[in-house]
Amino acid sequence: MVIANQAIRCPKCKYTFTSADESAGGGDASVVTPQAAAVSAAATGKSDKVAGIMPMIEVNKDNVDTLYGQLKAAIVKRKTEFDHFIDFLENRTSWLTAPAEIKGPLACEKGLLIRSVAVAKQLLRIKDTIMPQLDEESAIIIALFHEVGKVGIEGKPLFIQEETSTLGTTSTLGLSFSSRLSSSSTSSNPTYTINNKLVHMNVGVRSLFLVSQYMLLSDDEAQAISYGSDVELLNGKLSPYTLLLSTALQMQKTIYEDSDVVSGYSFTVINPS
């Protein structure tokens, strides 16, 4: 049996945080390693690592598949187990079509994938700026899969699309989703309900349940996936990965999914041509 990516590491050396005084005498802890730069390049679709924080790219229905492919290509060290899980998600669950919620800007087809990819982008931006020593592949994995429990389980999706027969809207149902999330018309999106036949679990618990069947996770990754959306349950005892994931998720949900906040505070996003 092969232990995937040496996921279980020594708790005393897995972060290697370095103070300013220590880095002055040797290496610089803020420098992104060539290996990390390669992962970021794959995750951003760029051939080199740009100095400073990467720009925030607006994730929408038109570009999410491309950005998702870039993130998948960035997983190298754990490719085998990652690909097995992705194959399960894409072919046996609603991962590629599920909404992120039943109400809100991402209560639409591909909403879950849009949020997951966007959170991964946010997390990589934050990590590269303040905690570059954290593992890039781990960052992508916890960001992509922190809400994967919203697919439900094989054969039983969490969200069920309600049938509508409104004249004049049926033919475009679920297909209209503008590049700016909040400007989309709610009447053109499908409506969803919760599948009551699914065994009830917290989303983080179900996410961990699904991921751990295919991937060997470190304790930090497990905490992040389980509690990234519910950090108050940890009573302040957050691992660095959980802290960054929670921050990235809140930034995405409260800022970048609200066009009024983006424009009101001049947050800049790039809409790829």
C-alpha cells in the first residue's frame, strides 16, 4: 500500500513558520519555492509566477470549466487519488451541475462549482501573500472540496430542482447567468429544494465523509474541510489551513458574490476575455 503524498507529517515541522530575524540569517520564509510557483502557475493558467498577490478573476458560468481545469492540472503529487475522487464526482454525482445553495446568487446550475473554484482562487491569493510556506496542493484540495458534501451521495443529490411550467421561460430555464452574479434574473434560474430522503449531516461532515473515501488527508486538511464554514464550533482552535479557508470563503460570499460591495468598495476583479 502506498501512502499518498506522505499526507501525515510531523506536527512540529509541517508549517516551518520563520520569523523576520530567522529569515535574515538564512532563507526568506516569504519566498515562494519553485515547486509552489509551478503549482500556482498551473492553477492560474500562467507560465510564470507573478510577483505579489495574484489578481482576483471573476468566476462565472462562461469560464468556470477552464479555471476548474487549471486547478485540477495543478495537482501533481497526489494526482492518482485526486483523479479517482474527481472521476467519482464528475460521473456519479451532481458535482458539475449542482447549485451552491437554494437561495442567493449561486442558486443556479453550476453554482457549487463556481463557488468552489472561486474560493480556491481566493485561498491561493491569501496563502501566497501571508503564508507561502503552506502546501499549494493542500490549499487547492481543501478549497475545492470544502462544500463537496452539497452533492449529497451517489444517487441521492442534496438539492432537487423543482419543475416549472411558466410560459416564455421554460426554454431558457437555468441557462441565463450573467458574468456579474447579482445582476442575473432570479426568474431565469431554476428553483431548488432539499432532498429529505438524504440522511441529514452537516455539509462539512458530509464533505469529509466523501473526500476521505478516496484521499488520505492530513489532520489539518480534515479540520479545514469539516469546519471551514463553521469555524465558531472550534472555539478559536483553528489550524492555519482552516483559518485561511474560512477567510477565503467569507471574502467570496460576502464580497465577490455581491456586486454592490465590489463596486462600492472598488474591489477589482478581472473578467478574462
